[in-house]
Amino acid sequence: MRGARQAALSGTVLVTLACSPAAPTVPPPPVTTSSPAPANFAAVPWEGGPEYYAAFGKAAEAGWADPSFFPIGVWFESVLEPKDTELDKAAGINTYFELTSNSSLPLVREAGMHAFPSGPNAEAGAETVGWTLTDEPDMWAGPGHGAWTGNAPGKGEVCVGGPCGYTVLKELAGKLPPDDGRMRYANFGKGVMFWETDEQAGTFVNDYTTAVSADLYWYTDPNICASPSEGPAIGVTPAQCRVAANYGRTMDRMRSLDLADGKLQPIYALIENGHPFTEADAPTITGDQLAGAVFNSLIHEARGIVYFNHNFGGECVSQHVLRDACGAAIRPAVTEVNRRITSLAPVLNTQSLVHLFSPNLDTMFKRHNGSTYVFAMPKRGTNPGPQTLTLPAGLTGEAKVLFEDRSVPVVDGTLTDTFAAEHSYHVYVIPG
């Protein structure tokens, strides 16, 4: 991602690329892509949730197979002293996705947190549930099996004999200890999202990892709304670009690629929490927008949330947004969203069911402990205002609106509620 190659944390230049070793391809464990669903409802394909993590010994030992655990991470932080983990935990963070080379894995372990560092790493212990292979090889190395020089972008020639992104992932994976009970994770960018064919992008997503993410910063990217090769290339008009619903679109693209080989893996959402571009006139995300981006990603089956924690421009440049003064405005929103996610973990860790609640809304339907859960927010192009949701048959009474201290009556199998903005979301719980 753009920021990870520009930031400097604690005097260490961040290069989340090949220079950090990594290991052999680990095929995803057998997973359930469907499960028994209540009568008349199909199940949304999934990797298996907690059962998926149970197949990785280190993740299972660390509690990732517990239905009450949901990964909430931060991208490319440094952990140099206990105060670092204290501040991150206070914001609701439980996992580090990539760390600076001078970070202390023992400090992460002592804090009871988790990590996906570059590897191998002699300090790795119970906290290391997976390894980060690299960031955006689809962009800086391209789709192909050419020879890789070992160079990162800006360090000299990267590929010889054609694009070498597949080679990069294979070689990094080959440096990791085989069958060590840890996941292999990589993040992708605009190559997979916009510029490559499904076949090219699918090779990145399916052949080298057991957990993936992709970063498109719809609220803050200065180019994504206007560049002909980006948002407009997939039908996103400028008027419908900077909306929470597009974060779900990123998840849909990754999920469609992941489904192609029939072996599913967790897909995490990357959400910016500040100003991740150097351009001063680029937008800075607001707390309401961040919350909408997170919940739209969850509605579109994100299995974890990872925050991009660096401001490269704007009014306050920072590499530690969730720790220092630059994050004062956004930190309360991040903390509250993370609190809500954590409270919903047992629900989020169940398989979703298929039901059309409204053509105007992005929705997710789950059943947990005898109750129906409905997550809803406006689709791209839906105007703010009242919307009616048609519920599954048999639901009556009232729908409690979580986190809002109110309820909505169920009338003739429907409920009507107001979505005040494009980033507004509601989570309903209905007994039965």
C-alpha cells in the first residue's frame, strides 16, 4: 500500500517488501463452504470462520478459533516499549499486521496481542499467528513468473524477463519454516482491483496465501474517483465514489477472485484512519465515514479489520495515528467501532444467510442464539432517508437497534427505519 513504502517509524524506513524473508506455499486447510441453514435459506459461502483458524496450530493456540475473537489490526506499526501496546489495546487493536524491523515481538507477546510480522524471525513465539509475505506485489512487480532481483521498488531493477509478482510471493513463502502452524498473509492493491484480468489477479489471491486483504481508500485517494483506469473503469462515477458502499465493493471483488478455485480463505478489510496520501488537497477520513467503511466491509463478509495508521499529508503528519495527537479527532470513533465489533464477534463468526431485505440496502443476515441479526446500510446510489426492510417470514414484535438505545416495530413482516447519510448503518436484533 502507498503509505507503507513511504513512512518512517522510530527512525526505521518502512519497506514492506521482499527484503523481509518469508516461506513455502501452505495450501488452505479443508473448509466448509456451506453449512446447514434454516429452512428456505441458502448459506453464503465462507471459509469456516473459527473452524478455519483451528486448522492452524499457532492461531488455534492463540485463541483465534474462539468464536468470541475477531481480528482487529493495525498496519505496519512499531512496538518498542510497553506503552505502545497499551495505547493500541486501549483503541481496541488486538493484532499487528506487519511490524517495523526494530519492533519487539516479546513485547507483543507480553501484551497478549497477535502479529503477522515478516519472517522468519528468531523472536517469534505464541504471538506470531501468521507471516506477512509482502505488500502490493501486484503493483510493483506485476502479474508474472519473471526472475526477481530481490530489489524493492526504488532500489534498482525489480524484475528480469517480465513481470515477477508471482515469483516474489513464491520466493518469500519459500523462506519461511514449512508447516509451522502459521498463516501466510499478503495485501494487494490496484493491480488486483482494477488493472489485471481475473485470471492474473486470481493467481495472486489464490496461489500463495492463506489470508489476504486489499487496500482501496475510497474516501481519501486523490486519484481513485477520476482516473480512467481506477474507479470509472469499473463503473464508479465521481458522484458515487466517496461512499462507504465502495469498501464493500472491494470485499466483493476479492471474494469473487477467492471463490474461483473453490478454496476459501479469510479476507480482511483495510480502512484508512487519517490522511494516507501526501497531497495536501486529498480528503481526510472522518469518524462517521470510517465507521461506515468498516461496517460496509463487515456486511460484505470481511473476516477482520485492519487500519492504515499513517498520515503522509494533511494538517498533521504521523506514523502512529492511534497513539499520538494527530489521531485525537479519529481515535474515539475507531475505539467505539472496535468495541462494537468485539461485542458482535460471536455473531460475525457465524455463517451468513441469503435474503433480500431491500434492493436499496446492503445487508447481512445472521442467526445466533435463537435471534435474527440484520446489518443494513445504503447501497451506492441510494439517497439518505427512510427505507423499508422485508423480513424473513415469522418475525414479529420489535427489532432492537444495537448501539442506539431504541427499537423499531415489525409491522406486517417489515420494518422501516431512517438512514440519515450514505455512511449510516443499523444493526437489528429480532427474537425468533
